[in-house]
Amino acid sequence: MGPSFARPSPPPEQHSSRWRATASSDLVIDTAVPNPDAPLLKRLSTLDRFLPVWIIAAMALGIGLGRAIPGLAAALDTVKVGSVSLPIAVGLLLMMYPVLAKVRYR
């Protein structure tokens, strides 16, 4: 039988609020905290550091696609549910998910 990676539960007499707090915090994956004295740009990830570049590139790509394919705006406008544009809704969800996935509810 292979090794067990599950954390054994403590005996009933050891159940305390301290144990529950420890057990619930095990569900959170902690990442290395950067040095708070380091310059701000050194503490940011590469994705965060170049975020303005990614935004400007996405805007340029959208403008370029709109000019290269004249019927694109009309085609995207037909994909709606009620008054909600599905391409915009999907784009917003894709944009927000990574940020929301990192939220730690403690």
C-alpha cells in the first residue's frame, strides 16, 4: 500500500478551535510573500508589471480586427441574450476569473 498524504484527524479530546483554524487554513495554498522593503516593480509579477502593455495590445488588436473585417461588429452584435452581448460577457468572465481565483476568504 502506498503512502497516505491525508492529514490524520486528532483524537476527540484534542479537537479545539486551534485545530479547526489550522485545518481550515490548510485548504489555502500560500505563496511566497515578496520582501516588503523591495521596490514596487520587483514585487509585481511579470504579468502585473506589463499589464498596461497587454491592455494596449488588446485594444490595438480589437481595432485592427474591426478595420480588417468590416462585418465583424455586426456579426458580434447578433450574438446576444436579451440585451447582453455574449462576446463581451465571455470576455469579462475570462478577464475577471484569474483575479477572483486568487482571492483568499479568511
